[in-house]
Amino acid sequence: MKQTIQPVYNFNAGPSALPSAVLEKAQQELLNFRGTGMSVMELSHRSAAYEEVHNNAISRLKTLFSIPDHYEVLFLQGGASLQFSMIPMNFLQKGQKAAYVNTGVWAEKAFVEAKLFGAPYEAASSKESNHRFIPNVNDLKFNKDDAYVHITSNNTIYGTQWRDFPNTGDVPLIADMSSDIMSRPIDVSKFALIYAGAQKNLGPSGVTVVIIRKDMIDKANPNLPTMLKYSTHSKNNSLFNTPPTFGIYMLGEVLRWIEEEGGLESLAKQNEEKAQLIYDAIDESNGFYVGHAEPESRSLMNITFKLADQELEKKFLEEAKEAGFVGVNGYRTVGGCRASTYNAVPIEACMALREFMIQFQRNN
């Protein structure tokens, strides 16, 4: 008997929705990847068939994200959390200072890791407001001799996002872009290093993308374990050891999908439209729904809100789940509600959530 699968609206914060077209293509190629007679998961990472997948993914990323020639694209493992350690290990020498902007849980985790290797300090923080805003770029306080300035471009838990990035001059700017990379065009040349876990906008979990200026690789600490040096992965085209081959294949197919969608300009417009549908439902509710982030700091990727009444909030989440909305509960330590509207979340899902929110308010 054929099982009936109820359609769902996937608003998970990560791992998150993948484009249907990419999943369908992966399904078609799963047992016989392009005439090899094997799954892409079975290919040697030294084979010509896999190297083509690997290099095409790098090339597509460079083109779509307008990455300048003096940058390297690396595919690493360990998630953004390993980068919290790798960055200070490579660039923060003992006694040196680095400026960290604290805009949420993940920014603070990066800051804590840096304390193990040097003398980081907070250049700005939104902690006293429970991270409701992004600090003004003109309010950041950092020193000209700092090793780097670190920011988190989008904050999944609190639903805030940097609209403009600081100009740090000769001080390298480093950004964790795990939850909004490739959601809009940006000027990569403003950054010395960008890193991101793939599982929000780029593919499945298991791949970490690092975009790094070549001069940063040259000046990194050489006295580190082999796998923790960016130079190791740069010299070996991210093939020093066995990479997450299936994840990189999926990443490449997501990038192909972005091309077919019209590139980052097109996606940025779609993302604004999707987020606005839900923000309008919040703003027009006369306080029934209460947004967490201040309007000028609102994220286009993670929309966070609460209901004024806690019992109603519990009922909202229960009924949302029954109606097929997945992942709309807030982060486990914060509570409330959250809709993550990453690139692959279709506008129809956001329209459905908006209508559900409006109808729930009418009924309650």
C-alpha cells in the first residue's frame, strides 16, 4: 500500500530546506553518477569524475559570489564551530588583541574560543538588549594593531542581520556568514576571511566553506597541526584528506540552482519579499505577535517573534505543527517562534505561514 506523505513547510533553522530540483537530481544520480556505475558517494576523491565535481563547485562559487582572484575557496570540515578555534590559532598570536562584535550566541562562542589563544575583547555588544539590534558600524571600537575584527553577519537565534559592513581599513575583517551566505550580493573584498557552514543556504551539513585572502594564508602561524593550517588545504585544493564528497556535490548543485534562479540579485529580491510577508503579519497584528529584532536590524533569513500570551504561544506552535509547518519553534534556550526563510524556502511557504498567523489571530 502506497504511503501518503503530507506536504510540509520547512522553516528549520539548520539543517534547512534544500531546493526541490536539487534533491530530485541527486535522487536520479544517486546509484549511477553520470555513467560511472557508482554513486558520487562511492567515487574516489582522486578520480577525474570527482575532481570535476569539486572544481566546478569552486568555480561556480567564485563566479556567483564575485570572489576576486587574490582569494582562495576552501572546503573544510568541522563546521563553523571549528573555525571559531582555527581563526585565532592561525591569526591571533600570544599577547595580540582581536576585536569581536557580540551579537548573539554564536558570536559569543567564537569570542570564548579566541580567549584560549590571545587577548580578544568586545568591540561592541548587543547583549544588554537581549541581542535585539546590530551595533552601528560607526560605534565599533577597535585598534589599528589588532590581529583582526570578527563579526557574525546574521544571527539565527535572535533574528538580526548586518545590513552594512564596517570598513576596518588595514585591520583584517573576518565574518561568520553561516546563515546568510549567498542570500544577497556582497563586496567580498571588504573581508580578509569569510566562513560558513553549508547547511543553511549552500547544501547539507558536513561542508564548511572558507573564502580567504591569499596574504592571510601567508602570514598565518606555521606552528600548528597540519590539519589546522589553512595553508595545508590551500596547497592541496582542499583534497589533503578525503573531503565530504557528497556534500560538495550537493553544494555544487545548489550553486547551479542559484544560477538558474538568476543569481544573487534575483535571490536577494525573493528573500526580501518572503521575509516581508511574515514581518507584515507581525507588524499588522496590533501586538498579538511581537517581533524580537528592532526593525532596522531585522534578518531576512530568520524571523523571530513571540506571542503576547504564553499559553496562546504554546497553542500556536501546536497548531502550526499540525498544519504542516516544521521548525517554527524558537531556539531551545530562548523560546518563542522562528521562521527561517533561507534561499530554498519557496515564497508559497511564506504566504502559507502568513495566512496561518492571520487566521490564528482571528480565531484567538
